[in-house]
Amino acid sequence: MRVIDRRRNILRHTWKKSPQRKISDIRGIIIHHSLTESGSADAFARYHVLTNGWSQMGYTFVINRDGLVERCADYSDVTPHVGDYNKHYIGICWVGDFRKQEPTAQQYEALPALITFIRKETGLSFPVTSILGHQELPAYSWKQCPALDMDSLRGNIQAGVTLPVRNNFNNDKKIAIISPKIVEKLGSLQNKVMWDDAELKKGQIGRITILKPINLWKRDEHYNINKARILQPGEVYRVYGYDDRHGGQYSVGSGYWITKMDGYVKYETPSKAKMEALKKL
């Protein structure tokens, strides 16, 4: 993980000061997305301070699209990012609009490393149950931030797995935020092929929806498997391949596999038209 310390040169209000807290006041971590397709800590600081009139930028850390982490505040700073909850939560912002974009592989890799970094520096354990999406706080269920499947994300953090999770997602209602038709139109404008509410990636042959709890397996170079974690109903993963080892397994990327089990997973393939459109990109 690459970290740049911006605490002494990031824009702050000329006279407004943020309240202070003790480390013992901190109860958890809130994950945000920037709701912008690009950006940086400097851009967010200008908006928060110059437009919103806040004392400082709202996030303690910003994870850029290339995985670079910008450290923007001290843990003692009560930064303005979740209203009445500010005193008790550290804010991490991923750059991106995850209603129609996905976090990059570099961002997925940086997040668990950053959480480990914060745990070490603060001495706080931060169990995964204390890592929340902005949209999961009672006062912000309307916010759709970070618009990710936080249950899957927490499961992956717990297991040390950096697989992508579903975006354009309302965690409480378990539904897409923007309709698949609108997402598909947005995708065509960005030279992407959309399959319902998610981008169809090159090399992808299908998708799996988890129907009942089932193991996610990690294979080594000798095809031996070790359990990574238990996947939960509703989780959705891209499929990049299939083979007959271990009773038949689907490859979901990065060396991870899901066993073909009737009643436990639902496997679907995209239409021929979508596959042809993908080849033309």
C-alpha cells in the first residue's frame, strides 16, 4: 500500500477548527464513495471547505483509482463526513461513482491494507461489523454511499479476499439503485457492455448468484483448494472459466473458485448479442 501524508498541506478553513476526540471515542470506520468518476483529496478539500464551508475535508483517508492512499487528517480530528456520528467514526473515501462505476482492483487491494494500517496505528481492533457503508447508518439510508454490497465487502475483508463485490447496490433493500436499462445506456456511452446492472468484462463467460451459503475456495499451483470464506445468499460474482476438478468448479478470478452445486448457486450466461458486442470493444 502506498500512502502519502497530506495532513500538513491539505486545504483547511482559515479560521474554523474541527472538534477533537480521543482515540477511545472511535468506534468504527465508514466507507464512502466520492460520487464523482474522478477526483482527488485536493478536489474534495476544495469543495468541502470552499463550497460547503466545512472546517476541513470530510475524510481521514482517500483511496484514489490507482490505489494511492492520501492521508488527510489526524485520528483526533472529528472530520465532517457523517453528521451526528462524526465523533465516533473514521472516514475512508474511495474515488468513484459506484452507482455506475466499479472500484478498481488497486482500490480493492488498498482497502484491507489500509484497515490493517489503521488498526495498528490506533491500537483498536475494528471488527468487520464496525466497518460500515455511509448508507448503512440510520440517518443516511437514502444516501446510496458507497453503493456497494457491504455484506460481501465485509466478508471479503474478514477472509483477506480482494474479489470485487456488487456495485449499484442498495444494501438494505438488496436491489439495484439505478435500473438496469439506465445502467446499460450509461455503459454504451462509456464504451462498455452492460449486463443488467453490471459491466460485462472481457474474458467473462457468465455470472453466479449465491442461493445458499457455500464455500469460496482458493486454489494453489497444484490445484489443491483451501477455504477462503463462506459466501452468502444474494452475492453475485463474474465467472471466467469452469473445469471438472473437485466435482466441477467455476473460476471467479484471482485464483478463487466456487463449486457447482445444484440449489446453492445459479449460473447464467450473457446473450450472444452481448458477447459479440464485447468482442468489438
